[in-house]
Amino acid sequence: DPATSFEIDPAVPNGDNGWYKTKPTVTLECSDNLSGCFSISWSFNGVVFTEELGDEVVLSDGEIPEGELTLHFFSRDGATDKDGFHNQEITQTESFKVDTVSPDVDFYTLDGVSADAFFNPNVPDDVEIFIDASEPVKFNIIRVLNDVDTQVKFFTQTGSFKETATKTWDGEDSGDVIVPDGTYTLRVDIKDEGGNETENIDLETHTITVDTKNPEIDDFDNPDD
């Protein structure tokens, strides 16, 4: 029977945790010392196979899907029986993981809603920050920025890969001092399990306003005067 060899380039995954973060090239090569090779068949689902004539198949780019993959493959040699069937090797499998897509933030909320948040840290009060990513990630840094783009506070969540992060900001900076009144935004760096990183994602649709001043009456008209 024929035999098929499997080769993947690069041989060692170039991402984190055994993932390829660029599409690898897979080469399947058939060998048969008697009747020669007729074809190689391959499939990523083990059900629908693509048969290619010859003794070599090279898979790359769009032929390699994303995700945790198992490639099924077998070869047929040039000999046929009385019914026209070729000798076929037992199906082999090889597994590898591919993730070439950088993560992103799908949405975020402030105090549970997709809207601006206003609070007075002196009350005391705080604002809950909830961020939902496109896939499980590590939130390497969640920055709180003032109106001149300077970081006043930061949070991290790097213990495990999760799709969401929830942080509570009490209005204090990294030195535990209440920040000046004003409008603040968020900026996020995230990294997925495969090692793809997306940095400086600005979350500016909804802002956080710190307001510690009581309202004042500038003018008053007495209707009885």
C-alpha cells in the first residue's frame, strides 16, 4: 500500500501556546515503490475529502482554515483490482492550531449601560467598567486617560484568557489621589491565546466624567417682584 508523509512549515508554531499566528504550509507526499502513487485525498472535517492526482499536495493560505484543526489524509497507488479500485492506505491524521486574527473589543459599558458615565468620587462613588472582547484574551492593560491623553490610572487582567473584564474605578489616580474634574476615556491592550496582540484600542464612544463641584445658581428672578 502507499504511504503519505506529513510536513508542516514552520515546524514549530510561531505563536503562543502551540498556535500558529501565520498560516503554515502543509506538504503531503505519497510514496509507493511498486505501482507508484495515483492520488492524495485530504480533509479538515474527516467527511468531505478533496482528491488530487499525483504524489504531492501543498496546502497554504486560504486552504488552511482557522482554529484547532485535524487534517485527515490518505493516498491511493496506481494498482487497481478487477473492480477498478486502487490500493488505499489507512487514513492518517495530524493536528495543529491556527489563529491569524488579531483580537478586538466588541463593546463596553459604563455602570451597566452603553452610555456616558458621571460620578463624584467624594460622595464616595465609582464607575464600573465592563469590556467584552471578540475572543478570550488577556487584558494586558486598561488605561484611564484624561483629556490630554495622559494615563491617570490603569488596570490589568492577565491571569487567564477571558472574553470579558470588569473593573471598578473610584476616581483616584495611581497615587490614590482623586483626579481633577473632567472627561476621561479608556484605552486597551489585549492579547489572545495564539499570541496575536492588539494595542491602543481607544474606547471613546462613551466617556467618564468626574464632577466634584456642587451646582451654583448664577441668577435668580423672583416672580413676585
